[in-house]
Amino acid sequence: MGLEIRPVASRRDRETFIRLPWRIYRNEPHWVPPLRRDERRRLDPRRNPFFEHADARLFLAERDGEPVGRISAQVDRNFNAFQGNDWGLFGFFECAEDPEAAGALFDAAAAWLAERGRDRMVGPMDFTTNDTCGVLIDGYERTPVILTPYSPRYYPGLYEGAGLSKAMDLYMWDVEVTDRERVHPAIWKVSHEVQSKHGIVCRPLRKRDFEAELARFLEVYNAAWERNWGFVPLSDAEVRYFARELRPLIDPNWAYIAEKDGEVVGAALTLPDYNVILHRLNGRLLPFGWAKALWLRRRIDWVRVFALGVKPDYQHTGVAARFYELHFDAAERTGVRGAETGWILETNTAMNRAMAGMGGRIVRTYRLYERTLPPAS
């Protein structure tokens, strides 16, 4: 059977690239189809500000003319400058259970990156760690929550068979936000001292003042996560782009800002698990998707703690604990049963310890892989 790896070169190729997951996951009940319009926008250099500081190439694998795999290779100049490295990144990997096709896709991405002076290939990231990333290595029995991926059980074997090895694991924690008794008492103690002892006020995000609130959130996001492995700050244009993407998902019951004397010191953004809806839309909002989405919205009883951070100078004050308590309060108001928190780096000892103190348990692990690249010839 003939195998061909070729770059995406036309609108038709791009549509094949976008639609391929429906072929890979056609018998997988836990896969949540993305909205195709969102995927088109994400991959469009004219509409996604990622391409203002990055270059990318998309590849398709075809066997006897039928698509069986895909991958992206990207060079992010902002990432390299911030991290002080020469890594190349890859993402959007999907493939049939076909080791030859998978190996050829990884080789194509590696060759493209090596030609551009990259010394390591790391991923999957679609396109950075600010986007969906990682390969599922456990927790296959659960449907993923909003903005987290699903992948088949055979994917780790494809990666490792192509010479990639573990770079970093990312944890998703399950926390039952209806059972306060499972939480370590020390968390409630420090939460109650945040305002009285440190003068810090935690309040809901004001959606009517969304642009200004978003700037406050970004201030915390770039400060709190800057020391994280694989982190790259969001540009102003990317913030506006993500704001448009996330605004319909934001519920003021689940978004908070912490302030002290007018300074923003912490922020938490938790999203209702709209995968409950996306799972039923099969990638399309039209013609009847909006009506179905509004009807299904009442079924959402789970949330994802998407981002919760505190500026380094205030991480000793208990702001994170106060955010946790506010989540329990919100669950009582809204009828939410539980949350998934993450992802959290396996090396983030403080956050993983905090999740354990909340009575949480790790329910899914995503893995990022890497491969050393030879010098360009």
C-alpha cells in the first residue's frame, strides 16, 4: 500500500486536515468533536495572531490516496526568545493505528524544524501550551472536559515507536466541590485570613467591564506562570483573540479577581464544561446547533478550573485557598457537582499538594514528548 506525506497546499487540503479526526474517532464514544469553524479560524494565518510571531507547516499522510494522519510543525519566535532555547514544536497530531504513517509524519515535522535550525522537537501543542496540548496516557474511560483533548490508547506507542520520549507529564485533578469535609482544615483557615490579615479582596469578574477585566487577568497570567516549563506569554493580540473565543463560555459565578490596594494580585477562571454540549453537536452549530446548545446547557453540572494563579509576591497569602472556597460556594449556588483542575505540571509540587489537600485525585495524565534533532546539513 502506497504511503505519501505531503504538505497542506490548498483550501481543500486544509479541510481534509480539519476533518481527519472524524475518521480517526468514528468509533470512539469519549471523543468530543471540535467546532469546525473554530478549527478553520485557528489554522488561518490571517485570523490567528499566533502567526504574527510564528511560522507553521501542516502535513497530511495518505495511504493509497486516503488520508490516514496529520501533523503540524511550528517555530514560535516568542517562545524561543522567552525560554532562551531553539526548540521546534509540533501539534495537531492524529493518525490511524499505522506505525509507518506515524513515523513518516514525525520525520516530516522533524526535517522541517531541523531545516530552520531547531535542535529539539517538542509536543504535541496546538500551537503552544496556552492551547490544547498533550497525549492522553491514562484516564481513557472519561470524556474530557472543555478545552482538553482525547486521544486513542495506541498513540503513546506511535510516539515512542518513532523515537520520541517523555518530556513532561500534565495532571488533571478531580475535585468534588460538594463535599467540604474532604478538604484539609488548613485551607479554610488561611482562606478566612486573606482579607483580615493581608487586606486582599477576592471578587467576581465583572463581565460588563470585560476588556479591562481581561487585562487584569493577563497581568496575573503572565506573572504567575512565567516560571513554568514550556510557558510563553500571550501577546496583546492573542489576548483579544482568546477573549473572543472564551467570552461565550465565561460564567461570572466561576471567574474571580483578587486585589490589594488597587493592585491585581490573583485571578481564577473556571469554565462550565461545555463539552456536554459539543459532544452532541458533531462539530456544527448550524442549522440547529444553537437551539440544541441552549437546550443542553441546563445539563452542565461539571466545571474545569482553567487557570488559577497568584503573583509570586502574594503566593504566601492564601489567595489560592480563598479562590478554592469561592468555588465551593459557587457549586452550592449553581448545582455543580464537581470540577477538574488542570492541567498542572508534574513538577508543580505546590499546586499538586494543594489539590491533594482539597481531597482531589488525579484522573487523567497527558504527556508531552520530545526528540533531539540533528544539525541541519
